Amino acid sequence: MNLESLEPPVSSDVRHPAPERRTRRRLRLCWPLSIVRGPRPECVLSSVTVDLSSGGFSCLLDESLAAGENAVCILGFPCRNDPRTSQALRCEVQVVWVRRTEDGRFVAGCRIDDYTLVA
């Protein structure tokens, strides 16, 4: 799958493209992500990030989230000193946008409202 195809739509008119609304630099990172939607283990969605910025991330999902939905996410990332081990952030997020992909999956853009390092 081409990661460029996972970008949110910006304009359908190529003659008058929409201005770039993002103010923060984004990194293309494919890191593991667990999205907790409720108190039971079956309410956890497994995902990966598509890109990450200081204000949020987009992620690839097998089932849709709802724009406006609040969730808790566990974002895994490799340790700088030892890439074979990892750490995680617990993020409180709000889903900002959701888009269906050509293969029937979903991409969601999430804003990070708060985060803590998981010990």
C-alpha cells in the first residue's frame, strides 16, 4: 500500500488546491499502536501509525472510529539506546477525521490532548 494514498483529502480541484493547514512537521513512522475504546479487552484495536507530529498522528485501522470520539492509545516506539527494546506513551486523543481506504480499511487522524510515559 502506498503511504501517500493515506493522506487526508485536501482539495478536489487541482487548479485551486486547498492551502496546507498543518502547522507542525510530520514524520512518516510505522509504530505499533493500541487504541482502547472501552474497559474490556475486546475493546482494544491494534493499529500502526502512518505519520506522527508533535500534535497528533494518523493511523491505519481495520474498523472505523468516529470523528469526535475520545480514546486512550498506547503508542510503542523503539528506545534510542537499544532499538531492540521499546517504550510506550499513553496518549489521550480525539479523533479529528476518518477516511476509508481503497482496500476497505480506514485511516484516522487523531489529536493528542495529553500523554504520559508508560513505565
